[in-house]
Amino acid sequence: MSETTAAAPHGAPQDNGAAPPLLEVSDLHVEFHTRDGVATVLNGVDYHVRAGETLAVLGESGSGKSVTANTVMGILPMPPAKITGGAIRYRGEELLTATEERRRELRGENVAMIFQDALSALNPVFTVGFQIGEQLRTRRGMSKRDARNRAVELLDMVGIPGAKQRVTNFPHEFSGGMRQRVMIAMSLALDPDVLIADEPTTALDVTVQAQIMDLLADIQREREMGLILITHDLGVVAEVADRIAVMYAGRIVEQADVHQLYAKPCHPYTEALLASIPRLDSKGTELQAITGLPPTLTRIPSGCPFHPRCPRAADRCTEIDPPLTALPGGRASACLFAEEMAAR
Amino acid sequence: MTQNSTTEPILEVDGVVKHFPVKAGAVVKRTVGHVKAVDGVSFTLNKGETLGIVGESGCGKSTLAQVLMRLEPPTAGAVRFRGEDIFGKRGAELKALRRQMQIVLQDPYTSLNPRMTVGDIIGEPFEIHPEVAPKGDRQRKVQELLDVVGLNPDFVNRYPHQFSGGQRQRIGIARALALRPEIIICDEPVSALDVSIQAQVMNLLGNLQREFGLSYVFIAHDLSVVRHLSDRVGVMYLGKMVELGTEDEIYTRAAHPYTQALLSAVPVPDPSVREGRSRIRLVGDVPSPVDPPSGCRFRTRCWKATEICSTDEPELKVRSGGGAHQSACHHAHAENLLPG
């Protein structure tokens, strides 16, 4: 047991000795101090992303996937949030203890983020050209004209027709999909090597979603970026991810290669999620719903946080909180039955 | 769900049109155009069946729901409930009709009054229709309804904020069930819910249909959800129904290019098919419903479009194969777009 858990503090097991991770989150703990008490929002999150890799962070609302991303970006509102432990390393450099000045340097330049709701993430009173160019002027010392020209290039790259004319438009003059393209253009302005996309297509229609996911995948391939895709959509994950980290109640409960995860989930939560979704290619009668509700974060159950909803739960699950433990094949699961599930 | 459906029509929708005027001018408002939200939609809902309506935002599916519920007057067209025109009804007749048709809305956070207890929310229909439940009997009826939708009957005095999203949607469903309607119009009932909760609510809707012989008009943008619950499916684009058929016809033999594009864009939760899947990627955005394209409304984004598409508007009719599979495309050709 001790041998297998040794890998856990540094998160996901290092598979086949590939390049060191660009960005690594380890054992991250975050609390929110609320009127109802202390909510344990992150309870030891471990993940990493390498260059040219897409890591999908999959979870339902309240699982902590966005809070992790916001902590990485250093945009968590503190208070009410409080980072109570863990580390975030970018190319080996510790971010949580870095100065605010250093973090600002890294933000955008090295690690950039795009958000779900592009309309509220963009400033309504400035043209998109101004907003994309702003970073280039302040951080790269570009002239107004050069920044504008670069903004046109970026808009063109993300597939906005007539970029030269559209650069003077305001955010409300774009459709939802086009606005998300503007956000992507903005996030790429300083050539980051890690891009965090927080539910980038959730607000979009399915045909537009497909366009945006294709665009993100192309950009990621071309630039060899590390892409962290935060989503709740099991379909989107299956189409684009290389690796998946499944979150539940503030921690990673399973981490695996995309093909492994869908073929043989090794955590009961992942297994139940996959069984509960309606399929496009078949018309079932009854869906296998997961009973109950996700835990309230101010009162996370003892032992494994999933045990009240888990079909496999045994008595010891109420006492032992299993750590994320390495399994054969470079994957990991936080379940007492993980080895049993892996051996099926 | 199919086992209960019949071919006895309960709701006939005939050429429903809903245009919203676009006004301009600061002092004197004048109408400068119309948003053609729904522009001639016809279908029949049979007793005990679920008719799914899919389409992207702005296609008019929610406006259609509002018109069917008589929350918005139609610009043209007729809707008949058991053969009687619903738009002609007034007073007591209208009130009686309202008992038969209820709606479940998308957002369980804003569709419940935060100042009312759950008991009052679910019991409110009884205030309006006291003949359904005499006063002394209401509390018991409300508790029965809570039980039917899988909530603890003791929660009757709680407020909406004390419930999770999935539980609130159950409250919304209980309210819709209160008057024992024949038809429930579900407008995106599960799209605001988390994956693990969505399945619970979908199962509940399926069970209630079997138990009470309900007919559903199930409006959603998620094609997998619609397939799971529907017997027949209609696909809407820019205010028009472009394809209508059985669930199997629409999903495995889609004939309209828009349906095909929709199906091929849905991400499939199976990474083993992601390489080999045929994909149709539409370019551009949906045109404005104020000034839709001439002829076929989809032609500006369609890879099959030819001369005729810009001049002649294709009619929704049976094109090929057999049965009642209708599509509105000059170049309709059935294809299976699903992976595997």
C-alpha cells in the first residue's frame, strides 16, 4: 500500500518518463469561509499537463474544477477563499509563493485562460481590437498601429471573417461563437504555452461548439501548447482529450488516458457517470441514474466523499478516505476497490 | 414509452406563425420589421406519445411552446386540442383547457417563486381550479404530488432555496402534474441540471408518462436527451420545421442536411470512434430571423445548395423511403451519421 500511495502527493503518476510537466498542481487545498461555515472546496487536487497535451478536467458543478483553474491563474477572490496547502509549479517554478509581480508576468504570457461566458469576460465599452491589443501595448511596448495590426492577424487566425473590418466592432456586435473566437484570439496574443479553457463551449449551440473545439484543437497542435480543458460534458472530453482527470467534491478521484477511462473506468463515480448519460446511438428505456446529490462542501461525508452515492460502498468506505493511488498502465484512482475494478 | 403511445391525435398544430414586431424611433414607435420566430409549423401529437423538438438557440422552439400554452397569441395558424381550436376559447372554456395543458420550464431557479413554500407553489393551481381539490383536501394532495415526484412529503413547508437544482425541477414537475393534465410541454427541462441529476429527472419524466398516460412535447437542444425520451422528433431551423419523423428515422436515416450537420456535430462519449467519424462542419452563423434567406432558409450554410434552393421554398413532405418521414429539402437524401 505504502509503495503505491507514494506517487499520490505528486499527483498523477509519471507515465513513460516523457517530458517534465509544463504545469503541475499538487495537493492543492482551498477553503471558502462562508456564513454556513468553512467549505472545503479543494481537498488535495493533483494534476499536471505537458506540452502538446490536452488534459480534460471533468466534473459536475461544485466539484472544484473552476476553483482549481482560478487558483492556478491567481484570480481567486481572497477572502472568502483561502489557500491552505499545496503547490502550483510552472516549469518547476513555484507560483503560490511567487511575488504578485512575477505572477502577473506569467499570466497571459505563459499561462492564459478563456472563460465560459465570453460576453461578460469582454469589456462592452471597448472594441475587440483595443482589448486584444491592450496586452501587446502594455506588455510588449507595441505602438497602437502595430497592436491593431497584430489584433487583425489574431482575429484572422481564429477564423473571424473580414477580420480587418471586425477589429473595430464591439463585443455585442458578435454572435456567441464569434465572441468565443475573440476570447481565444485574446488569450493567444502573448503566445502562452499553457491554455486553460473553462467550459469554453457550454453556452454555445452544438454546431458552433464543434467549430470552436476544432479551432482549439488546431491551435493546440500547431503551437504545441498544453491545454487544460475544463468541462462537464463527457462527449466533448471523448472527442478532444488525451488524458482525463475526474473531479468529485474537491479532489481528483480518477486520472487516466482517455481510451482507458472510457473503456474501463476504475472509480465508481466515473463508472456511474458514464452509465447515466443518454446515448445518441441508442434509445434505452431507463437511465442508470446516480442516486442522491453531491455533498455540501461545508459538510463533506467522512471517509470517501462518494460513499453515500456509491453502489460499491462497503463499511470501510465510511472510515477510510482513499488517496489517489497509482494503478498499472499509468492511471490512478482514489477508491478502495480500484485494483478490483482494474482487474476486471 | 412507446408502449403507451397511440395514433389518436390529441394536439394538432396547423401552420402556426408567430412574428414579433421590431420597433424603432425614440418618441413615435414604428414597426420596421418582424422577427419571424415561428413561421408556419405543423405537427400532430398523439395521445401518450412524446414528440421531441430539437433545434439550436433562436430556432423558435421556445416561442412555439409559449404559443401552444396560449401564453402568446399566434400571428396565424391553428392549434386544436381534441379537435377544438384553442385560440377561439374564452372564459370558462379557456380555463378548462388550461387544466389539460401544463408546462415545465428550463430554469428551476427562476421559475419558482422564492417567497412561496413548496406547498403553496404546488398547491397554487388548486386555488385557480378549486374543483380539482376541495380546500380541506389540498395539503394531502400536495404531499401526494411530492411523493410522486420523489421528494419527501414532509418538505411541504420548505422554500425553493432549500432545494438543489434537480429537486427544484421535481417541484416544477409536481406543479405541472397538480391538475392532472393530458399534455405537458417540457421546455428544456433538464438542460440546467448536472449530468448525474439529469438522468434522475429524465427517468422521472418517463415513469410519470407511463403512470398517467401523459403526452409530452419535449423541447431540447441536446439530441441525445431528445432521442432517449421521444417517440417522434421534429427538427427546427429558423422558425421552420425542417424534418419530422420517428426517433429512428431522424437519428439513423436523417434526410435533411441540417439534421445531418446537427447529428455529426454532437460529441459522442466514446473516444474509440473519434478518428473514423464523418463530420459535417457548418460554416457561419444562423441568419437573422428578421430577414431570413429566400427559398430554403438553410441554403446559406448548406453544402448541397443549388439554384432552386434560393428560389423555391422546399415543403415539409414525405420525400423518399416510406412511412411518414417528412423533410423540407430539395436534395433530401437519407444517411446514417452516427458512428459505428
